[in-house]
Amino acid sequence: MLVVGNWKLNTTQAEAVSLAADVARGVSDANSGVGVGICPPYVWLEAVVERTAGSPVRVGAQNVAAQDGGAYTGEVSAAMLAEVGCTYAIVGHSERRALFGDTDEVVAAKVSQALANGLTPIVCVGETLDERKAGRVEDVVTGQLAGSLAGVESLERIVVAYEPVWAIGTGETATPDQAQDVHATIRSWLRDRFGASAAQTPLLYGGSVKPANALELFRQPDVDGGLVGGASLDAESFVAIVHAAADAEG
């Protein structure tokens, strides 16, 4: 099981350090082997890495450049993120795809950069409400997988997050059955493309994960944890989700 918090464009430095400390304290008490990651804004990464040192918490970035260096104002490379102490990098989040034009080709380049620099990319896929209503969930999700993992030869250090766009930040959540159906589709596609190693690839659910729904979601056979948005900004809620993952695994 793996639970990762995406803090998005939130927190001051003081808030970030305090939140990281509270999470580290909470998961250290009763983590039960669940992998835990938090992804603060770029500017707080170093402070959060320092504050979580010695704890089970690993730190990730919310994005990564598709390039390894050069004249790309405002970008942050995978090598820089690795040097500051990151373990994870979120790539292809629906907000990046919709608001900043990250195509599958761009996502694939970011995945390549992350892997080349020792980071674990968390590759996000998911459909819009219109696509779901049109019965295109499988086509959309597998198409995003094919494009985003185009240059990948092995699933080692790959994490996939299914985030239905209609459930991100809306309070709406896919039912456990809906989540399982899509996760099973993802697992099947990965198995066809990469073989038996797909069974060990963590598949996270994201989309209004909360303490109240986490356990039921995580009990689904192909749901291996969560990519948590709003609830990750509250240490008590986030730690409760981590504990739900431990309970589901146990």
C-alpha cells in the first residue's frame, strides 16, 4: 500500500513544515509498513525533506520538467529534485493536462526524466464526466497509459494513479466498484504490455479520498492506496487515511 498527499498550491513555509512534522509523527506511531509520501510546493521541498528526515515519510514533487536543462524559464529538472531529496514526482495530473497543456507526449518525456534521475513517477490518468457518460472510460484511460508510458521498458519504479477528473476537488468520489473496474482495466493493460510485473505495480486511487471512504476503496483488490488532495492538508485526516491503508492491507 502507498498513500501520497498532493498539497497543490497551498501552505506557507511555516504551515508546510508543521504539517510535515505532524504527518511524520502520526505515521511513525502506527504506519504498519504502508508507504507514505507528501508533495509540497517546490519552494518548500528542502524544508519538508529536512523535517521528515528519519521518518517513514518520503517527499515528492508535484511536477517535473520534460527537459534535463537549458533555457526553460520556471522549470525544475528531475536532477534538481533528486538532489534536494525527492523520491516521487507526480506527472500527468489532470490539472497539468487541462490547465497547462501537458499532452501524453509531454508526460512521457517527464516520466523518462524522472526515471533517468532515480525518481519514482506517479503517472496520473483519468476521464472527464463527459467521457464517462459517453462510455469512453476504458479508451481514454488506456490511451493515456499508452501515450504516457511510451518510452518505458520496465514497470520498476512506476506508480499509476487513477484520478477521475469529475471527482477531483468536487467532493464526488467514484464508488469502490467504479474504482475497482478502472483499476482492473489498468492492471490488465499493464500486464498485456509489460507482463507479470504488473501485479506488483502500485495503482493508486485519487479523487476526494477521505477518512470516511478510504478503507472501502483500499479494500478493492486492485486499489493499492491513494493519491490524496484536500484531505492531505489536514494531518489528522491524512494520517487516518494512512491507517485505513494499513487496515486494508492487514
